[in-house]
Amino acid sequence: MCIRVRYAPRRELTEPYDAARGLITIPGELRDRYALSAVRAVLAELHIPQEEHGALCWCGEPIRLPRVPQQRQNAEVINSDA
């Protein structure tokens, strides 16, 4: 796979595709189909043909979105008034 994807805070986004690094950057709050849609939009701008589902690099390999770890929830509340 020639193209990679990373999430970044919206304030850090300038250009969605960095050709030197082969890197698509999408907003960190996008998940699931919205993230995939954003990646596909960038690929369309790069004139990379896409199949109906998923996202493909120009070499034909599927582009995988990075996994975002699930935030663990804890019932305990911590106050730091110190």
C-alpha cells in the first residue's frame, strides 16, 4: 500500500494529502463511514479510481483506516481541587 491515513486535530489540517509522505490526513473526530467518505473524497481529487466499497490505493491495495483506541470509561469521579 502506497497511501496511508492518519487522524489529526482539525486545527492541524492544511492539505489533506502529503505527496512526499503518501499520507492522507483526516479530522480526528471522523469515524467509520464518515472517515471512509473523507478518504474516498481525497482519492477522487487525486483521480484514483475506486470500487463501490472501501478505498483503494493507486497500486490497487486496500487503504486501511488507523484504529482509534476506545476510551475506557470509569464510574469513579476524580476531583482535583488541590
